[in-house]
Amino acid sequence: MTDYINALIKDDGPALVYIMDPMCSWCWAFKPVIEEIRTAFPGFNVYTLPGGLAPDSSEPMPEAQKVQISSIWKKIESTVGTTFNHDFWTQCEPRRSTYPTCRALLLARDIGKENEMIDSIQRAYYLNAQNPSDMATLALCAAEIGMDIEPFKQAMVSDELDERLQQELTFHQRLGVQGFPSLVLKVSDRWMGIGLDYKDAKSMIEQIKAGIEKTDI
């Protein structure tokens, strides 16, 4: 178990556990909502766990999968209003590989900059048509948030970092997380899933308040 997970388990809360993947398009759509929730509960610790949507792969994404994921982008765009740069599908060679971005999240988290790294990766991917499955893109993201590129590259391929990622993926699987993003309220030893609303944070904020009140009874 990583130190981060141990701290989460021992946290008496209330605390929020946000499980996301930097290359998950629904997580990109959820970005304004989670930011509003953070603002609504400034005293809460928010623990961000990497989703691990797709393991390492050097293979180009199959054409059918490109069509599937690009259609999801269009669906999110039309239903939620999230902006996507669809040039990605013609300017890059997509791969179904999100583990590298999850490792980058962990390294940035070590210096308290996980939110900055997530933001940098998402903007590179969804707005600038860059491929975060590639080390070159992730190195640029690391530099953008003030990390030293060479140590970052070395750490990214270390067995120690991969082991940390696997432990955190195993942990959120034990929480029963079904997809990304997911949000869980933790109060002492109670864990409560929060229903998502991609357009309005208010219902989620009310769920969190109700969960806290229920625990206090």
C-alpha cells in the first residue's frame, strides 16, 4: 500500500476521493464540476487516484476504436458543452495507452502539483491535439508545471513508479469503482459513492452534505 493510500485510509475526514484518468474524455467534461465541488468544501482533503483506463501499448489505435472514441467526444460536446480539438485524430497517431499519464500524475503529486499536471495533460490532449501517450508530450507537460525534464523521464520508466501505480489501481478497484470519473465521500471508516452530474455541481454538493449529516446521526 502506498503512503498516499495509507494517509487516505487513516484520514478521519470528511474527505473526498476523486478517481480519474487524465485521458478520459468524461473526466475532461467533469473538470468544471470537480473544481466547483472543491471550492464548496475548502476544508476537505481531496485525494486524487489515477484511473488506469488503458495499459501501456505501442500499437496504433485500431480504426474502429478511433471512430468510437471520437464519437464520444462529439457526444460530450453536444450534451455537456465541453470543447474538444478534433484535429487530434488527423494530426496524431493515437494509441490506447493511458498508464503513462497516470504515472505522470503520481510524480506530480509527489510535489503537490497533481492538479496542475492533470490540467496540462488535458489541455495538451483535448485542446492542442498533442498525444499524452507519448513521453515527449508528457515531458512538455512536466516542464510546464516546473518539473525537471530529465529526472522526470527517468522516474517515468522506473519499476518503483509502476509498482505504485499498480497498488493504487488495485485500491480503487477494491472500492468498487465502475468507471471514470468517480467521486467517493469518506467520513471516518464510511465510504459513500456520489452520483455524478456533468452539468450542475449543486446536486453533488447536496449529496455530500447529506452524507456527512447521515454519518453524524
